[in-house]
Amino acid sequence: MRLTVFNGSNRGKASNTAILLEQFLAGFIEQAANEYETLYLIHEKDQTRCVEAFKEAETVLLAFPLYTDCMPGVVKTFIEYLEPLCGRDGNPALGFLVHSGFPESVHSHFVRRYLEKLSRRLGCRCLGTVIKGGSEGIRAQPERMSRKLFRLFFELGRIFGKTGQFDKKIVGQFARPVRFSKLGLLGARLGAKMGDMLYWNRLLKKHGAYDKRFARPYEPDKQ
Ligand SMILES: Cc1cc2nc3c(=O)[nH]c(=O)nc-3n(C[C@H](O)[C@H](O)[C@H](O)COP(=O)(O)O)c2cc1C
């Protein structure tokens, strides 16, 4: 199988998307005849190169982080550039990986519906959407904390490389929790107060945005 991968993270090669793809692709090339090419949408100044790669692809994996319950602008721009390919004969089979900061997969359900509709409009066979919540920590935490996750992504890629399908069992595992139980929610809130806030505040400080963390630039009277 020849797989064309589009990494839709604004962080490009330093992204959680790249880390998850690395594991998936290591599994994918377990089949000696398999090959892949990865394009980073954020680094592509010329969208026509991405459109050409899509046009020539046999199978496409579009992977991106959830941004405001949807997708980063670079992904939306890329999708809009695909419009001339709608309904074209020979469009590639199309699969998606969406991962998010929030651990609950429900946040990605609407974008999954959008992606299925997109596949129909393009006339691509849809291979489905892998959803994984709770991805923000991956880049920052020691590798041993992600060992199980990496093993599953490797396995997902290995099975995909063999069958051309996402393994339903692993996809189901990734999708949990869909929503937190009441107890889970309590735990998550506590975790957010203690751990996440420290993490995000550190990032805000690093980028000189800490003092503006409650800013509402789009509020009507501020414009
Ligand atoms: C501008 C922006 C918007 C985001 N919106 C959401 C969101 O709506 N829901 C969510 O669960 N995570 C959201 N996230 C978190 C990212 O999905 C998460 O941090 C992800 O791991 C980033 O992956 P990357 O390193 O591949 O870019 C957002 C992050 C950014 C920077």
C-alpha cells in the first residue's frame, strides 16, 4: 500500500500529531511492500503541491489536532483547495486521525461527521476517523508515560498496513471516555485545577501572554 499522510498540526514536526503518526507509520511499514510520504501542511507554502499529492495518492491519512471543536486553519485551507477534485474519478481512499486536548472523544464527534460528509463530497471511499482525546501532554511527558498509547498506535498502523482498515477494537479503546462519568468529571476538574492549570499557565508565561489570559478581543465593545 502507498500511503500519503498529511500532518495538519500548526506545530509541524514538533507536534503531538507527528509523534502519534510516527508510531502508526512504524507499524504500517512492518509490511515490507508498504511505503508512505508525509506532508506537513504548515510548512507547505504552495498548496498546489499538497493538492497534487492528494490527486496522485492511492490512500490518504489526514491527521490533525482538534482546534475549537473543529480543525486548524491550515487544514481547512487545504480542504478548500481540494474543491476542484470533488467527484473526480480515481480520488484516493481517505482516513482521518483527530486528537484533542480534552480527554472525552465527544468533542470530536461533530468534526467526524464533517469529515465523513467531506469524503462523500469528494467521492472518496471513507476509511473512518480515529479519535483520541487527551493528547496535549504527549510531547511534554516522559516517553514511558505514553508507552501503552504508542504500542496501540503501532498496532493500529500495523493492522492498517495489512488490511487497509482501522482496527475497530483499538479505535473503540481510543474513543473512551466518550463523556466523563460524574466521578470522572470530578477527578478531571481536580486534575485541571492542579496539573493542567500549571501547565497552561507555564505556556502562557513562556509566550508572554499570561497577563492577557482573560482577554476577550472579540467582545463587541472592545473592538
Ligand atoms: C488554538 C487551539 C484550539 C484548540 N481547541 C481545542 C478544542 O476545541 N478541544 C480540545 O479538546 N482541544 C483543543 N486544543 C488542544 C489541541 O487539540 C491539543 O493540544 C493537541 O494535542 C495539539 O496537537 P499538536 O501538538 O499535534 O498540534 C486546541 C489547541 C489550540 C492551540
